[in-house]
Amino acid sequence: MSANSRTRLVLKITAGQEDAERCAQGFTVAATAAASGVQVSLWLTGEAAWFALPGRASKFDLAHAAPLNDLLAAVLETGTVTLCSQCAQRRNINPDQIISGIRIAGAATFVEEILAPDTQALVY
């Protein structure tokens, strides 16, 4: 697979362990795109917000799925991972608690990213 290095993929993951297949699909697509050279921006929203905390992704369990912590690390290596600011506040997640390299931002930043040229947005 070859990807245009100017292509950007913005993924918003809204599900956590409660909808494990949808959650894993979003992380898998993000990591696969990152590995193929696509510029990836992964947003952790809703119940996926918990994966911004150290150790939470390693507790995720879904048969026949790649380890979530490995997929998250792959995206962090070359892309951007953002924790939704409102989602963090609702869960009492503070900036000093999250994985190094993950930023906190809100809807204005998300809208700016998805409206940029050569960008595809997906929501899981």
C-alpha cells in the first residue's frame, strides 16, 4: 500500500471496552494508516478517553485483535493523539495524568483538522 504523504486521516474513536470491536477497528485503522505513511490524527473521545491514561490500553481485551497499547504506541510514534477536553473533564482526567505525547484539545481543533485540505475523517 502506498499513501500520499500529504494525505491526512483524522479518526475519532468514541467507544471503549463496552463496544470493543468498534474501538479496536478504529485503533487498527489508525495504526495501519500510520504504518503506511499517512499523517494520522487520532482523537480519543467518549469512553475511549480512558485510553489516554497509562496502562489502560494494555487492559483492553478482544480476541484476535492486536494489542491496543501497541496500536496506540504506533500512532503516537508518527502521528498525533488527542484527548477530547470535555471528555477528560467529565471523567476527571487531568493533563498530568495522561500518557506523554498525548495532547488535550477541544471541538474547535477537531473541526480545524477535519476541514483541512486532503483530509479524510472517520468516526468509530
